[in-house]
Amino acid sequence: MARYIFITGGVVSSLGKGLMAASLAALLQARGFKVRIRKFDPYLNVDPGTMSPYQHGEVYVTDDGAETDLDLGHYERFTGVSARQADNITSGRIYRDIITRERRGDYLGATVQVIPHVTDAIKQFALDGTDDLDFVLCEIGGTVGDIESLPFIEALRQLRNELGRDRTCSIHVTLVPYVSAAGELKTKPTQHSVRELTSLGVQPDLLLCRCEHPLPENERAKIALFCNVRKQAVIQALDASSIYAVPLQYHAEGLDAEVLHHFGLDSPAPDLSRWEDIVDRYQNPEGEVTIGVVGKYVGLPDAYKSLNEALVHGGMANRVKVNIKWIDAELFEAGDEEIVSRLEPMDGILVPGGFGVRGTEGKIASVRFARERKVPFFGICLGMQMACVEAARNTAGIAGAGSTEFGETSEPVVGIITEWMSPEGLQKRGADTDLGGTMRLGAYEAKLAGNSHVSAIYGGVTTISERHRHRYEVNGAYRTALEAGGLVFSGMSPDGLLPEIVERPDHPWFVGVQFHPELKSRPFDPHPLFAGFIAAALQQARLV
């Protein structure tokens, strides 16, 4: 019988509710419990797929093709449990589904209202498919007091009444700010946040207090008194040296023990050895490399959250520190001097995914630099496409090579996908279809050439499964010309039509992939492509 832990946030946003949920789930896992985490997003978009990365950070894609919140990446990286479409819901999706049912007449003439119809849909989302779990952690996005989150808080209140307190727990994440002029921590914002939540019918059972300085015992007692919780249920959450140190830190503060106390459960002490090893590898590297990431959203690191973490995982696999230099691709459109000055110090160059024409010429210039200077290169999604365009222009003699994504071109080395096979059957798209949810999304298999570099990286396997999120593909009609110029197509879709991986055998490490391997990397199981890329960068650093 599943138990439900509801996680809300107060005072300000960006307190780390997602990281807290992932860490608590990892601690419960380490005690032998089976867990799953779900995210409730109050915004009216159906999913974050059409939102700018500057608005929402990266879009995290699941195996079953859901475009979801980046917090699901934290959930997967910390627990190893693959997220699903059913693990992320938005207000937009709920309202869309309810309006669709109303138009069909499913409500038999009833007046459709937020209560009970919207709240019932939220509750059903929380409960579905949880029979085989011990704990379901439900993170509610936004901040208590936001008008958008009111239906979710109400659904939480109803579920607590329906399931009983022995099967539900409410954790409220708050901020205890330090006022330097007064030289003390202030508990009043937490008191007001809890009062706001309580006024909506939800009394928190635990408080996770984010603070920059240790929370004194008298302040902890004060928070407990005014917020109507046990003193032991006021957990301090200081800033950590790394996100991967957070589970150990929260365990030391007693978070998982207090959750089990709330439910009246006993369990063996958690086995945290793998987290101790991860932190040791992160904090005690035996070398370092510098990776230049040439992208277009570098002003917001969350736009490349999974990529950042996958590079760190690659460093852990090689026990080295990875210094990431975020470089705006548009800078390289100014001329060769800028390219050389910024890329020459790099031990590896990575060109990530993206959409639109802005910065693409700078990405192509970065590919050329890596190819000519023999610097380890890794191209992902658009990065692979730009590697193919660069090869077409500079090694295959196709001067007008381009992508139809950026406008009309006489040499469409990259073009929109119109048909492909998926587990659900033949998928068809056109240039005028909706942008949301119409890409090639989710896990697809690829066949690897047996004697290829990538096959060796993957351990000699000939079939892999990786997650995709793209609307354009490298045009297979140019394969012969590109391979004549030295760019080998070493991975293809099972039907042999869609290019998945390219590489250069005459280069120390040059790989481009159409999929997003960063989405499947874990700190305790680094993705082989990132482990291999960092190993090559380490070799490059030793040569310099």
C-alpha cells in the first residue's frame, strides 16, 4: 500500500524542492523502499515543449516521449527510476482533458467546476499506477500563495482527508534568511508561509528550512512552536558543496528518519556507500579537463542542466574535475581570431542541441576548429547536424550546404522529418503542423556498425536505445558524399533510413549523435559517450 509525501514550497521560488524530493527518494531507496516521484506544474502550457529555455530551463524527455519539467531529470539521476508521461502533469493538460470531455458530453450536463472536476483529475493523477510502490513523492510546483497552485493545494487537502494521516505526509520547504545588519536568521517568513498553507487546509508535518547559516536550537524551537510541528521535524538545509552531497547531508540532519517516524515505520539503516563514493569522486579528483560548450542558451545554465550533469558524471567515471566553459556560439560569427582565442585552451569541444538559426554559423565554425586541430569533439542533436553541414561544405565540396530549418537551401543536408517508424506505428509530420508534441520524441533504437568507434564505446553492442527530441534529420541522400570526405555514418535507425551517429576514424575522438545521451546519464552509471569524451579530453590535456 503506497504512502504519499506531498512537497510544497514557500517564501520564494528556486529553493530546491525538486532536489529535495530526489534526495529523499534516494534515501528511502537506500533503506530498501520502492519509490516514484511525480511533479505537478501549475502553468497553463500543456507541457514545456514550446517554452523558451530562458523561461523554463531544459525540457526533459522520457523514454515514452513526454516533454517534461527538468526536475524529472533530478528524479531519474538520483533514483535510477525512469520517469514516464504519467509522472508530470500541468494545469494546461488537466484543463485540456476536462474541456475535451465536456465537449463530448461526458459530464452528462453537469456544471464543470474546479471543485470537484479539476481537483478530482489532480488526485487521480497522484494515485494512478502506484499499487506496487512503497512511497510516492509528489512535488507541487510554484510557491504557496500563487493563484495557479490553489487547485493543487486543495487536491492535496482532499487526499489527506481521504487517505488518512497514516498514509500521507506534508513537507513544506521554506527559507530562513540571514539578515546581515542584524546578524541573525529570521524565522518570520517561514511562519507566514506555513500560516498561508494552513489557511488552505494543509498543516505541514515537516519543515525543510533552507538557510545559509546553521539554524540555532532556539530558532528551531521557535519555528516548531509557531508552526505547530515537532522540534525534530524542523530540518535545516544548508547549502551543499555539490548536489550529490545533498542526500548525505539530509540524512545527517535526520530527514529520512523523521519521515519514517511520521509513518510509524522501522527500517534498517540506509546503505549510502554509493553516494559516499560519488561524493568522494567529485571532491577528490586526480586531474582536470576543460570543456568548451558552444551553445545558444549559455546565459541560463538550467537550459543545459542534464548536459552539465552528464559532463560531471563523465568526470566521475575518469576521476577528474570537469571545468565547463559556456561559450556563446554567436561570438564565433565575428571571425577566426575569436574562435582561436576561446577554443585553443579547451581540452574538448561540445556543441549541444538547440532550435533556430541563431548561432548556427558559430557552431559550424567550432566543428571545423575541432576537426582541423584534432581536438576531441562531441556533437549532440543540432551539434551533429552542424557537423554534417561543416563536413559537406569543407570536406565534400558542397558549398551551399545548409538546413531547411534555417530557410530555403539548394543543398538540404539537413531537412524536416516527414515520416518515421515509432512503437505506435508510422508517424507523419508536415512543415505546417503544430510545434508542441510533434517532434520525434522518446526512446528509439539505433543499429551500430560493428567495427565503429561508438560500438567500442558502448562495449561492443550492435543495438542501443536512446532518447530523441528533434524535428529535423540529416539527409541520407548526402551520405556517400559525406563519407567520401571522411565522416562515417556509424549508427542508423533499424530500417537504415535515419542517420543516428557520425564519427571520424581519422580523428582522436569525433562523434556526433542525433539523440540526447545526457538524458540517460546517472552519477552512479555515467553514460559511456560522456565517459569516453572526458577520457579523450584528459588525453588531450596531457598532450598539451
